Amino acid sequence: MSEFITSHDGTRIAYDREGSGPPVILIGGAMQFRGFDPTTVAMARLLAGKGFTVVNYDRRGRGESATATSFTLDDDIADIAALMAEVGGEAALFGNSSGGAIALAAASAGLPVAKIATWEVPLGVEDGTDGAEFFTGLRAVLDAGDNEAAVEYFMKDMPPQWLAGAKASPGWPIMVGLAPSLSADAESLARAQSAPRAELWASVTQPVLAMVGSSTQPLMDAAADSIVSSLPDARRLAISGENHAWEPESMATTLAEFFAA
């Protein structure tokens, strides 16, 4: 059954809490929330069974969480802080895709993060400007009030079959509805290019596991290498996965081993 917390600006955030043990908060990437992401729901249940309190939440403007007047990266970080307070303070984070960039931003903002695991964070090159340009372009489309065009813009650099499949699926209206929340995803990727990463993440001294699929895109490989080279206690791991996806049992086992070590 869903539980709810109220974030810093009064936005209601919905979440599931399963299991008992050290807390782990799952941060979804673009388009993801509990009712639209059965893979993460299954993984959360498996990870909870391995001795953790697992919090799987709907980011603001998605699923059962309320819409909001603001969808900044700092808003998302404040939502995570509210969830951490609810589970007693310090928690580990698992960030899926752009959720990994949000997790790293949360740790660098000083939240009490125990460990961080990321999956295929789609970071651009460290000294690039593409993230800021993408964020500016997305904000322009969102400010014009065209949510469908915003989702199309967000997916423009992904394999074309991904966008075609999304538009042909019954989930397309749901994706269009959550478009405003994509702003924080884009901002997180832009922020990761806003300074040298070792400087940007200087306060991130926690253990970090940067995961990629055994079959992945060059962008994801390069991003994982950049995360590892920029942090003092980070390592890379390839697990079974392709097309930016992973298998619940394999991911739950990997996370349990990392968080318990």
C-alpha cells in the first residue's frame, strides 16, 4: 500500500516501503515510476527480501505523487531528503539512468548518503556543452506548453525505434503527462558537465558502483569510466543487460552484495 510524505514545497510524494534493514532509496530515470516500471517493482521486492528496507517512490509529477509548480533538480534532491528523514536519516541510493545523475547530485549536495549505485547514467563528455544545450531546448518546449513535443525532444538522441515504439504504445499518453518532470532529468545531466567532475563531486567520498550492461552503447561505457575516474572510491561493473535494461534478480543480488559489503 502506498505511503506518502510531504516535501519542502508541500508536494506530496508517494512511495512503497518493503523489507527491514538498512534503507535503500530507488531513484527512477526518465519516464519511470512505480505504476509504469514493473521491472523496478519486482527488483525492489527481491532486494527487500535480502535484508534491506527498500523505498521505491514516484518522483514528483509522476504516478501517485502530486504534480508541482516546480520541477528543478534541487526539488528532486529535496524530495529525496524528505524520504531519507522518513526512514531515519542515512540511506543508500540506487539511481537508474538519469536517476544516477540525480543520486550523485544529492550526495554532492550533502545528503546523508551511505553508498551509491548507478545504472548506465547517460552523461555527456566531461567538458561538453551538450547537456546545457539539451536542457535549454527542453525547457523552451515545456515553457511553450507542448508536452508531447517535449517527450519527442527528450528522446530525439535515443535509438529511433525507442521513440517509435513509445508513440505506438498505450503508455504514450502517460509519458506525455509526465513531461514536465523530465526537466530535472535534463538538468541533472547538464549539471554533471558544469565543472570538472572531480571538483563537482569533491564531497562524494562514499563508495560508488557504476554499472553498465554486458551489451551497451559507447556513451554508457564512457560515462561509467568518467564516474569512476572522478571519484575516490568508485568502481565499474558490467552485469547482464542490454538496451538500457537489466534483469530484476541479477540487479537485486548485485545491489545486495554492494550495499552489504
